[in-house]
Amino acid sequence: MQNRLTVTIAGQKFSLVADEPEAYMKEIAALADQKIAEAKKLVGNTTFSTGVLATLNMADEAVKLRHQCEEYKNQAQEQQEALAKSKSELGLMQDELDTMRRARPDEDPAVLLAEIKRLEKELDTAHNLHDSVCAESDAEMARLNGQIDQLTRDRDQAKARLSDMDALQMRIQALTRETQELREELTQAQAEKAAAVHEQENSLQSEIEQLNAALDALHVKESTQSAEAQDQIDALNKQIESLNEEIEILRGARTDTEPLYAEIRNLQNALDAKEKQVSENIQLKEEIEGLKHKLVENDPEPLRNEIRNLQNALDTKEKQVGENSRLKAQIEELDERLKRNDPAPLYAQIRQLQAALDERRSQADENARLRDEMQRLRDSYHDVRPTVEFEQLNKELTDVKAELSKAKIQLAGREIGEIGELRRELTRLRQLEKDYNNMEDPEPLHAEIDRLQEEVKRAHLETLEAEKKAAPQHDAGDLAEIERLKQELENAHKAAEQPAPAAESVNEQPDERDAQMQTLQAELKKVKAELNRQIQINQSQAPRGKKKKGGK
């Protein structure tokens, strides 16, 4: 029946199953614990290095004991040969004794018996010595064989751990390549985002230039229309003067045309009102010119509705000028009828002109309302402070720039958080590297981890500098937050580069290290997935921002 015993070796619990008694198992467990403790004093608190050194020491002792056992075997064989030789000599001596007895029958038997007993005692002593030496040799050989088997198992475990280290180094190289690819994708996304912002700004500038060109064309058109209206007014004045002269002639000939004269005076008043409206149109043109100069320096969007209202008012004025032309034709026709001295059709025409004048009066009221509205706009425009006025005129452009800056800051914050996560994972890798710093060739792993940390630092600093250049509209709070995150990252790198404490109560077992490596790989996959998701969000947001800006 095999014995089962739980022992403590190097601070860890182990279950032993063997055919030997419990006392023997406790003895070998105590010896293994002692050897590991002696190895720790030499190489520090590193589980793998301690196990290798303890295995080497025990292998050294086993080889020495094996050599000593061989010597014991040789000595036992020599003693057996000596015993056989003694037996042979004893046989010869017995033969000689028998010969002597036969030759000397008168010899004292007591003396011969004492000699025989002495020889038998020596023979028993030789047999006992042989048995003792053989038993000790067998026990020592069994113990040494057990130690050799244990050392063989330790050697196989050490080889397996070295194989795990090779796999770990390959995983680190794969993670390094993934980190480099993610950094390149992030840089490309930032470049595409900056290009989209630049294109949106160019589109807005093009819209402003087109609006300025439209205002210039409107100014030219207004000037032309004002000149034509003035010419028409001058022509109407001349016609009115001619009509007045003819009316004076008719007044001397007939006295029943007094109502007609009253209508003519009303027409004169209507023409005076038209002249006043033309003057108001000229004033309105000057106000539009002033607004145009202000729009050159500011965003035209807030005043676009007012400009459309003014354009509608000018269109109304153009219609009124057309009505004036029609009125001119009617006056000419009236003049012809007066010449023919036909008052009946003239009265009908005068009534039509009266209706047209009533319509013009309503239009004059509308013009007065427009004039009051323009005065209100002018007063409100001059009453606001320059800073408030600029903010109102540029509200849409400022909002768009603020949204872009906010998006850049959020992207920078996410990049800083993701780089910090990568830095923490690389710090864990460095801690694992410290656990294996005494393997056969640790220098490639050290150099790889140092290179990864330098790349993360450089990528982080480049990201911060790019954000500072691409987002000059950041306020002081955002810049202070970025500088604080940068300082925290540098402090964390300095803390990660400091040597680990020498004293550690519990050593990591291979299963624990494997679990840590699996956790590290899972967390790095999460970081990669988060970076890919952020890149997709940035790529999807860039076209939407451009479309929104172009729609305005």
C-alpha cells in the first residue's frame, strides 16, 4: 500500500505518494526545501532560477554519492574476494589441521579446538561485515536512484519552461507587430480627419466668396435700376409740366373740366410720392452697401434673411417702376384725349388712375414699414458691442470649429487612455521578464520589451504634439488636462523602469504565470478591438461632418 503525505517545499504545499514510509518522505522533502532555500540566498527570489540552481546542486550531490556508492561496491567486492580468499585459506588450514592431526595423533585436542573456534569467529565476523556493507550499499543506491529520477523530472520541467519562454517571446513579437499596425491606422485616421476639416473650411470660404459676388451683382443692379427710375421720374415731370400747360389752355376754354384738374393734381401728388419712394430706394441701396462691407469681414449667415428681405423689397420697387411706366403711358393717352377735347373717356381713365394711385398709396405705406424695419435693424446693429456682434455673425462657423476641436480633444483623450493601457500591459510583460531574467539567453527579450516601451513613449508624444498643432482652439483647461496626462504617463514609465523589490514571500508557480499570460493576451485583444472601433467611428464621422457643412 502506498503512503500519501502533504509536505511544504519553498513555501508551497505538495502531495507525495510513495511506497517508502512517511519518515523517509519527510526527510527528502526537508532536504529539497533546504536545497531551494540555499539556492535562493545565491540567486535571489526568482522561482525558475532557484529551481534550476537547486536541481544542479542536488544533481552534483547525487553524482558524488553515485561515485561513493561505486567505491562502496568496489570495497565490498574486494572484501568478498578477501573473504573468499580467507575461506580458501581456511579450507587449506583445515586440511593442514587434519593432516597434522593424522600426523600427530598425540596433539592436545583442546588446543586444536580453541584454534578452530577462533578461526570460525573470524569467519563469522567477515560474513557480518559483508552483509552490513551490502545492505548499506543497497540503501544508498536506492536513495541515489530516487534523487536521480527527481533531477531528471526537474530537468524535463526546466526544458518545458524554456520552451514556454520561446512561445512567450513569439507572442510578444506578434503583439509588437499588432501595436505598430494599430499606431499606423490611428495616424492615418488622424490625417484623414484633418483633411476633412480642411476641406470643410475651404467649402465655407467658397460660400462666403460666392455670397460676396452676389452682393456685388446686386449692388450693380440696384444702381442701374435707380438711374432708370430717376430718368423715368424726370420724363414724368416734363410730361406733367406739359400736361399742366395744356390744362391751363383747356381751363380757359371750358369750365366743366374742374374735376379733371383735381384728378390731375392728385396725379401730381402721386408722382411726388413716387419720387420720394425712389429716394428711399437710393437710401436703401446705400444701407445694403454698408452691410456688404461688413459681410466681407464676417460670416454672412446671420444676415442672410435680412438680405433676402431687402431683395424682396427691391423687387417690389422694380415692379413699382414698371407701374410708373404704365402710368406714364396712361398720362400720355390722357394728354391725347385732352387735346381731342373728349371729356367722357377722360373721366373713366382718371378713375382708373385714381385706383392705381390708391394702390400706390398702400405700397407707400409698405415702403414706410420697410424703412422703419431698416432703421430698427440699423439701430440694433449699432447698439450691440463689437464682440457680441462678431459672435452673432460668426455663430455657425464658430460652433462648427468648436465641435471639431471637441472631437479632436475627445480623440486625443481616448488615444492617451489607450496608450496608457498599452503601457500597463507592457509593464506586466516587463515584470514577467524579471521573473525569467536568469534564463540561458534573456537579452533578446529585454531588448524587445525596451523597444516596445520606447515606441509607446514616442507614439504618445507624437500624438500630443499633433493634437496641439491640429487644434489651436483648445482652451487653457484642455491643454492643462493633456499636460497632466502626459506627466502621469512619464511618471508611470519611470516607476516601471525601477527595479522590483528583492523580498517576496510567495513564488509564482508555472500555472500562475500561464494564467497571467492568458490574462495579458485577452486584455491586449480588448485594447486592439477598442482602437479598431474608435478608428471606424472617426472614419464614419468625417463624411457626415463634411456633408453637414456643405449643406449650409
